[in-house]
Amino acid sequence: MKRGGGVHTTPAAERDGWWNKVDGRVLSRHRLKVEAVAAGREMARRLQVEHTIHREDGQISEKNSYGNDPFPPKDGR
């Protein structure tokens, strides 16, 4: 089952935790960011999609691809 938007680890709307969302739906809730990131990474690996990690202000801090990356990094050599 592939998902177009990937997994997003975001601050919870209530600001008292972190969520992992796929296609806008909350699939897991966590008290700590480190727990949410680990769970989101595992979801992204299982679904073979991109994992996007957000900061507390909602800005993207990191992206990791665990599937068929349409824009792979270019070899610097």
C-alpha cells in the first residue's frame, strides 16, 4: 500500500505531543518527539514512502525517503 504524501511527523494540534500522519489522517500519537520520529520512520519504511519531520513551529526540518525516490541525490564525484 503506497501513500502519495508519505508520513509526516508533526506537533499535535493541542501542542501536548506529536502525531504521525498519512494522507492527513493521524495514525499514531506520542508524548515525545523522539518516540514519534522512530514510529514515523518505521511506518515510512513499511509503506516505502518519504518521511517528513517537522519542527515545533510546523516548518520542515528533515526528509528521508524509504522507497523509490523520484529525485535521488546526485553523486558528488
